[in-house]
Amino acid sequence: MEEVIDSERWVGYVDWRNQPALRSRHGGMVAASFVLVVEIMANMAFLANASNLVTYLAEFMHLSPSHSATTVTNFMGTAFLLALLGGFLSDAYFTAYHTYLISALLEFLGLVILTVQAKSPALKPPPCRISDTSLAPCREVSGGDAVMLFAGLYLTALGVGGIKGSLPAHGAEQFDEDTVRGRNARSTFFNYFVFCLSCGGLIAVTLVVWVEDNLGWQWGLGISTITIFLSIPVFLAGSAIYRNKIPAGSPLATIAKVLVAATMNRGCNQNVRNAVVDMVPISPVRTAEVEEGKAEEKSKEDIMDAEGPNGELKCLNRAVEGTPTHRALLCTVEEVEDVKIVVKVLPVFLFTITLSCCLAQLSTFSIQQAATTNTRVGGLSVPPASLATFPIVFIMVLAPLYDHVIVPFARRVTKSEAGITQLQRIGFGLALSVVAMAVAALVEVKRKRVARDSGLLDPTEPLPISFFWLAFQYLFLGSADLFTLAGMLEFFFSEAPAGMRSLATSLSWASLAMGYYLSSVLVTIVNGVTGSGHHEPWLSGRSLNHYHLERFYWLMCALSSVNFLLFVFWARRYRYRSNAR
């Protein structure tokens, strides 16, 4: 049964449910359009620095290649993981509207700190170049300079996390999910959300990265700082027509109560179970509805209607079927079914972590690979970080094509509302990640062969191989990101209980976070295992040409293959909340 959200749980100057003409004409897309514009600005401000940060840390803060890569993955991982905090606050205490405003201000402050440091030579290590003995020896950033660097980075990460955790859910909340038109419009919103995310990324990895590499990092960071500040009035411009979900209290408290009750409650018979269902108190939101006269007509059959305590996850049924050991552990069937849904969707989060680990390579080793190649196109020198334009442009072409051509065709063929299910989209993205890592390994083999044949294993000049060879792995991983991210955002939002949607949607970003952390852990483990005895670690050496990066990529390909097969096994057994999915 599809969930119906009581209009009393929504506030705003315009409620699309009570304005049929406006809802029919716009379906919430007008309000969501402000969110899409803000996403362009927010992602530009974030990705302009994240995509090129490994270069800044290596050249200006003098971190080693592996240390730079680990710092970048930790920074991005923290930013995405903090989306869970943003989602939790949006669901529990603030609206997504207020969470975004607070988070944008935090990111602005973090970028101000980084801009000031980039501008002042006194706040950075002295310039150096290993091959130039006339300059001072390279000294890694330390002391107060390091504190300032990491304070700016992680204050920025805190703001980015809050934005990621609130903005997608706020946009999706503008649509009426009680109609086919509203659900289809919401699906379109998620596709265009990824499209706008890519638009911001395109500006970031072309214009802003060029500014950073040619005019100075203080200018690039300054552009990001101004952009995130200007996103605030743009977001506020839609305030009059936003529909904001009233916070429903901590979803984590509900989850914890059900899990503890299912563990501690004593067994019971059918009569005790019915007595518990009849006597249980309602959750805080339902209590408010009772006070407002909204819940008197809700019968026990209605409460049980969603799925009921059925054969799925029987262990959780004890939360209502067992005899409570304490009154605080009394649970409603609705609460139990909500927790079941959360448990059921968690495998999607786990299966996409491996893909996110693959994506982390685009911000680290892939950029370092590109830096060793010939990056000139005609008379123009292309910054290595601008390689990300390949998947971004492809996503910007594919996203509208997918929404306006592929999905309508699939709907006609399958006779279903969705056409292509969310899990099918995610699965296709996971399959592409396998291909991407195999391609990355083959390209690295070729790059090292060129370095060896040219006598440039310790390069003093770019290798005689075009950086366009690396575009293939960017293209496949970018495509995988499009299918998987849009599918995850829509899947988590539509499947999650109403009071947990911001938090659930944040799992999409948390998956990226865990992927970045996993990448750092894998680098450490791989070096530890392969460097035992008298062997040289795979990911260590005088330069990238002495690394065995191709072996690391083959390892990632193998892990991705196993991950994809496990996902297919699970997805074939998953049952959506609505057949329309």
C-alpha cells in the first residue's frame, strides 16, 4: 500500500494538495526549480576545490602523492558522511529548508578560511621544487598552518554534508506522491537533480580549475566562496511557494525502540498481541494528530494495512507480538513496519559502497596519472583535474535523453508506471563500474609501457601519451555514477517512511563517504600486504611510474564483480512498497 502523508504535517504558503489547478499545471516543479538552481551553485563551489585538491596539497602544502590522495579521500568522505547529520536534523528537529541555510553559511565560513590561507604566503610552507636545488628543501605543512588548512577543509565538509543531506529531500518534498503525475514528476526531478549537479561540476572542473592552475588558488577559492554565498538568496527566493515537512522527532529513537523491544520482549500468544496493538501509545507525530482530531477514525486494520507483521523479518514482529518488558518499549505496528523498511533498504547502501570506492579514484590516482601525460590540446594546456569534463558532459547529455526518451519507451514496453525500476538503474551502474576498473587497469598498463620505453620512469617532462587515454575510465565511471546516484536518491526517498526521508536519502551520499574511506583503507592494506618482506608495496615508490597501480585497479575490478553478483542476487528478491515502482 502506498503511503499517504497527512497535509497537516506540511507547512508553507502554498500547499499543492489544496491547490488542484496549480498542482495540475506545475506539480511542484516551480518550487523544485529553485532547488535545482541552488544545486548547480552548491556543487560548483564544492567540486571546484575537491576535484583539484590533490594538486593543491601536493604542490603548495608539499604532501606526498599517497598522503595527498588519503587527505582528499578523507575530506570528501567526511563531507558525504556528514550528510547523515544533515538528513537527521531535517527529519528530527529542523526542516530541510533551515538545515540548508545553516549548512550554506558553515561552508561559506570554511571557504573563507581556505581563501585567506591560499592568498597569504605566510600561512603556507615556503615554495620548493625537488629538482631545483636553488629553492629551500620541501617542507610539509605543519603547526598552525596545518591547523588552519584542516579547520577550513572540515568546516567546509560540515557545510557540504548539511547541504547534501537536506537539498535533495527538500526538492522531492514539493511533489504530490498521491498521483501518478506527481510521482513521475518527482522521478524527473531526481534525474534533473543529477543533471544540475553535473552542470555545477562542469563549471567547476573547467572554468574554476583553470583559474586555480593559471591565476592562483586564492582566485579559485574566492569564486567558490562567492558562489556558495549567493546561493543563499537564490534559495530564499522560493520561500513563498515551498512546502516544508514538519519535523517528526528523532527517527533513530524509533528505530532503537523497535530493535530493543524486539530483542527484549517476551513471547506471547495471539490474544496478547492484539491487546498490545490496541493499547500501544502513538508516536509523537500520531499523538499530535490525535490532539487535532486526525486519528480517531484510524482502525487497527488501517494500522496493519501497510504490510502487517508478515513473514518478512519475523524477528522484529516481537516488538508488538511480545509482552513488553517496560512501558517505554511499547511499539505500534506502523513503527515496526517502518523499521522493517529501513532494514530492507540498507543492503542497497552497502552494495553501492564498492562503486563509490571506484569513484574515489577519479579524485586521486587518476588525476595524478593525468599529470604525468601530455595534457596539451592544440596550443592549450588542459589542467589534469579537467578530465572530469568527460563524464560530466556525458551525464548532461544522457540525463535528459534518459528522462524524455528511454523512460517513456520503457513505460510503453513494460506497461508499468516506472518503466525502469530504481534497482535496475542501480544495478546497471554497478555493472559499468566493473567495466570501468578493467579499462583503468589496461590504460595504466599502456601508460607505464610508454614511460618505460621512453626512459621516463623518473619523469622530468610529460610522457609522450595523450591524457585522452584516461578519458575512457572517466566516461564509464561517470555513467555508472549517473545511473546509480539518481536511482539511489529516488529509491531511498520513495521507499523510506515519511518521517525518515531526509535521513534515508542521505544514505546515497553516505555510500560515497564510505567508498572514499574504503579507498583510503584499501591503499593502506594493499601497501601493508604487498610490502611485506623485501617486496616493494604496490602503491609506493619514487614516482607514480614506480607504482603497481594497474594491479590495484584489477583488484578493484574483482571486488566490483563480486559486489555486482551479490547485488543481483538480493535485488531479485526485493519487494517494493508499491507495485508502481
